[in-house]
Amino acid sequence: MPVITETDAWARLAALQEGIATTTLADMFQRAPARADALGWELDGLWLDLSRQRLNPEIITALCALAQAAGLDDMRKALFSGQPVNATEGRAVLHMALRDLGGLTPAGFAATAAGQKKAFLEFADAVRAGTATAASGKRFTDAVAIGIGGSHLGPQVVTTALAEFDAPVRVHYVANADATDLAGTLARLDLSATLFIVASKTFTTAETMRNARSARDWLAAALGEDAVAAHFAAVTSAPARAQEFGIAPDRVFGFEDWVGGRYSLWSPVGLSAAVAIGADRFERLLAGAHAMDRHFVEAPDGENLPVLLALCDFWNRNFLSLPARAVLPYDERLRILPAHLQQLEMESNGKGVTLAGEAVALSPAAVVFGMTGTNGQHTFHQMLHQGPPLIAAEFIGIAEPGHDLPHHHDMLLANMLAQAEALALGSREGPVERHCPGDRPSSLILLKRLDPERLGMLLALYEHKVFVEGVLSGINTFDQFGVELGKSLAGPLIKVLAGDSGASPNPASAAAVARLKAWRG
Ligand code: F6P
């Protein structure tokens, strides 16, 4: 594979970038009023609008040529056929098999996934129906999902987006090692009607194991040791470890190592979400994701939503020097999405070495941050409008509200469009301090409604987008060795803080430990 920055496609894009350098978005709209049509694409109630980006159809064509030069077609085939595209760990990457309704992935993988799905969805519905009961025989009113990273954020996005206010079981999430998370959650619950779901692919993650042990002790102290079995379930690809922890084998839901943590919400890791929304709606979520998988495999690059979104973000970072992207869902039901995308994008593509073992010469991932609108307008949007630095934005809006107060929704959507307009066109009115330069690019994603199908499509859209950006950058999107170093350094420091071993050999840490110990008394 050629070095992408040395291809003809790259040189063409560099020339196109120079060509538009002095053109404003206002000019672009004036010259081509049909821009919004030319740069908008719809798939089953999901609309992607790139008309406020600093690009045009010619640039999109050139970016598609770049994707071809990077080997996108072959890499996508390798991904879907179960090749070990996670090369550093020698693993296939087949979360698409978990939602495969029609032959996109190898049959063996999809069959394994289907069996595992049946087991966890049956359990989810039994909890909701009150047939899987607490130790006392009464039904569960609450479930506490314990897990972190991919074993937390994906399911929490789904639960927050789709759980009804009057769901039979309320689902809560505990992730942080900070016991404020666990204690604050448990303080509000009746433990005798609470189910704990421990989700961890490895079943070794320190925070999750710490929280799971504390929850177990808490429950045993309140209800007695004999109650523990009825109140715990586990989701893991290391079932022996879950049983060792004391969870009954029929409450351990397994999945395979070809499901990466941040891609695992479709697997039994989604159990907490399935408890929140029910098996039927979970199946519809999977069907929506499958529709996006099929689109990603079949649509030509120039009409392919994940490819287009990836190319646009890649263009912003590598040709327009916009290193960050604000994810701005204008819907409270999507309030966890920015955090989920932080993990999905920055843990997947925050890498400095290519598959060939060379230093990455370009920017594979954005710095992702965000908040729901309109809240963000009253916090960091000031910088989006007038700062340096220049930051790309991504607005997400839902046509149909999730409530019966339409005036709120009109206000919400009007604000979203006003922000996109202000960023794109700016204003020169009044004294210079009031000027907004404009020309700040944004994407707009609109969903017809926030139902399970559309949410599945949206989440799968981002997954494939991240894959394409990884291909363009020549990196392995699916490992995460960068998180290991901090974990291994934390172990000895725990002992130092607990007083079980001497001072830290690192002078800066030793000074901080001394200060912490003095202040903790
Ligand atoms: O530390 C990073 C990470 O490995 C993520 O990739 C993963 O989602 C998370 O930790 C949790 O891992 P596990 O599911 O094994 O507890």
C-alpha cells in the first residue's frame, strides 16, 4: 500500500484545498444555492447534511479517490469476512455478526452470536416480567449495571435514549472507582429488589472488580450471603472468572473475543439496556445497526454515509487543520452520546504508529468533546464562534419530540439550526468585539425519530466511520495498548497510598503521595 500522503489523490486534495482557501461558506452558498441538496444524503430516516462543511462535490470525489488509494475496499472486505484486522492482537473484528440479519458476516460467527443473544434477551425479559425474581421472591424494580468503558457507555447510551419513564425496571450505571458512584446509587435503592449486572469482557478490570466486590459485600450485609446468587448476573468473555467470583453459571452470559469492548453494546454487554427497553426493542436496535452495516458494504463511496462522514472529518483535520470536533446532540435522550463517541473515536484511533510500525504522519482522530444543546450554548459555544482555535461541530437533531410539549421542541431545533448558521456565516455587525468570523464548518445529522432502528443506525454509522478513518491513517483501530501503562503504574501506587509499601520511586508521585497522606491524616 502506498504512503497515502505521497499519492496523486493527496496531491489533488492539497490543490483543491488551496483553491478554496479564500472562499467563504457564504460565497459557496451564493454560487451554488442547491448545495444543501448536493451535499445531503438520506438513509431510512437518517439524513447527513455536509453543506456547511468547507468542501464541495469535487472535493468529495477526490476524497473518495483517497479512500480507494488507502485500500478501503480490501480492508472492508477483510473486516466483514473475519480476517484478523486487529493485527496486533491477531483477532477478527466482527461485532457486525451480533446484528447480522442476512449473510454479511461468516455464518459460524453469526450463529454463535445468535445463541448468545437468545440467552441474554430471555433473561432480560424475565427480569422485566418478574419471572426472574429477587431472593425474597419479589420482582426486581431496579438493576445496577457495573462496568466501565465499552462495558458501560454503549449500553448507557441505549438506556438513556430509549428507556420509557415507566419501565418496569429502572436501570442505573456505576463505573467509576470513586465509591461516590456506587454509594450514591445504592443509597437510593431497595437492595431487596435490586439486581446487579457485572459487565466486563475480561472480568479483570480493576474498577469494575472493586465495585462488584463492594456491591456484593453491601448486599450480603443487608440480605445475607445466601441472597447473593439471586441478585447477581455477569456478562463476560471470561465466564470461568465470573463463576469464581460467585455468580451462578446460568446467570453468566458469554460473548466472544472478536467483539471489542467499545463495539460490544450489541452483545450480551447490552443486557442492562435490554432490561431497560425489552428484548423486542433491543432486536429492533440490532436491525437498525444491520441496515447501516448493509449500506456500508453495498453503497458506493460517494453515497455511503459512514464513508462520507469519515472523509469529511479526515479532511477537516488533515487539510483544514481543525484538530477537534464538538459533538452537539440537541436532544437530552442523547446526552451520553458525546462520552460514548469519545471512547469510540479516541480509544480506537488515538494511535501514533501505523500497521507497518511507522510513526503516523497525519491525524487519525479528532479530539472529541461535547454536550447537549442548548446547554452547550451557555458554556463552550463562545469558543466555537469566536475563538481560536478553530473547532469543527457536529449537530444531531431529532424531528419528532420524545414528549408532548412541541413548543420546547421547536425552540430546541431552532436553536440548533441557528447555531449552525451562525458558525457558517458569522456576522460583521457592530464593533469588532462582536464580530463572529463565520466559516466554521459543521455537519448536521437529522433523525426522523429516536426509535430503536434509528438509534441502531446512528451508532453503527459512527462505528464504521471510525473504521474508515483508521484505514485512511493506516493504523489498527481495534487495539488500545495506550491505556495499559497507567493501569500498571496504578497497582504499586495503591500499595504506597495504603501504606503497604514505601515511597514511590517517582519523585513527583512521591511528593504528591506525601501531601495526600498528610492531608488525609
Ligand atoms: O481500559 C480500556 C478498556 O480495555 C476498554 O477498551 C474497555 O471497554 C474497558 O477497558 C473495559 O474492559 P472490560 O470490559 O474488560 O472490563
